[in-house]
Amino acid sequence: MQTVTSESESGAKARAGAAEARIRTMLAMDAIDVPSLGRWLDGLDEGSRVAATVSMAPREQARLFDAAQGARALSLDHFVPPGVSPFETVRHAGKNSIKLVSRFEKRFCRPEPGAMVLWGYNESPWAVQRVAGPGYFVCYGIGGGEALIDYCEVPPAKPNGWPAVASNSVGITKYIFGGTQDTMRGISAHVSIGRASRAGQWMDNWFVLCRRSPKAG
């Protein structure tokens, strides 16, 4: 049993490594072919797709965000698919362009069937979240087939198991999330790319998300 498990883990690591190498090549092209990239990502198993997504370097994220404009319309169903129950958590593995602490998750829920606004927060390593707070947000569609993750508003409630809802306008949190909005663009059925802005001005802060299946650990 241990041998079978070891072989399975070894195969998963090999596939993830190959996916990371392949995405390097695709993102190094003079013009990134977003539709082809999206189809390739959707054809991967979940572990390889997450590994490829979170391997993106800051410069690659910046180039991909620009290339993704108008490439794939993004709706709220991307973040919380149809059929997911109200208040059920949907996790998106994330990688941002901040080198010090780049790995995180954004967790979303739909508060009621057909809701046009999603609720969510940022799940970060304990030491980071203790200082920065959960970074609660709402998410809604905007023009041009894009979505906005908006930290200027926080949800009025939350699912069980999420941290306490906190304002983004007080303490250290206001310097991190206060007044911030993330413009999201679609890459594939599972992957999206975002860039932060504050007071209507772009910030040099990009991030990429990959939606996990509900059963993923």
C-alpha cells in the first residue's frame, strides 16, 4: 500500500513539475495566447493546474493580466459555480506578486441563490493574518466581462468557520486592504488573474487564482 501511495505521489509531483515548466514556455511568448493557455489549464488535473498557476512569477502575472483583457468573459459563476449551496465555501488557491508572502487563498460564498454579489475573505498564513486581518470583501460583476473584488465594503454576515468579519478601514488593515479594489479577468474555467487599485489608481500588485474543487483538501 505504501509503495502504491509513493508511486502515486511521485507521479503527481512529476505531472506538476511538467506543468510548471510548460507554463513557463507559454508565458514567455512575445504575445501570450490566452485562449490556448486557458484550454491547456482546463485539461490538467487539479493538482497540476494549481501547481502551474501558483508558479507564476510577478512579471508573468503582470503580462498575463494585460493579455487577458477581453479574452474571456468572467462572471460570478466562475468564483462560485452554479449548484453550490448558499454559504458553502469555494476556495481559490492564490499567488500574488508580493515576494515576502506570496501564497494565500481567497475564499468565496454566495449568500443566497441568484445573489449578484458574492462574499469572501483572504486566508493567509497565521502570522500574516494575525497582523493583516482576514481582508473581507464583496465581489460583483463590472463592465467588459470583468469582476471586481471590493474591499471598500465588507459582508454583513459570514459562513460558520470563517473568521470574524472585520472592517478594512481601521488599524494596520487599512494600509493593506483599505480602499482597495481588485479587477479580475478570466483565463480559464478555473483560473483568473487580478490587479489591485486604490482610489482609482493601478497598483503594482498582481495575483492569480485557481479554483479548487469542493473535495480538495
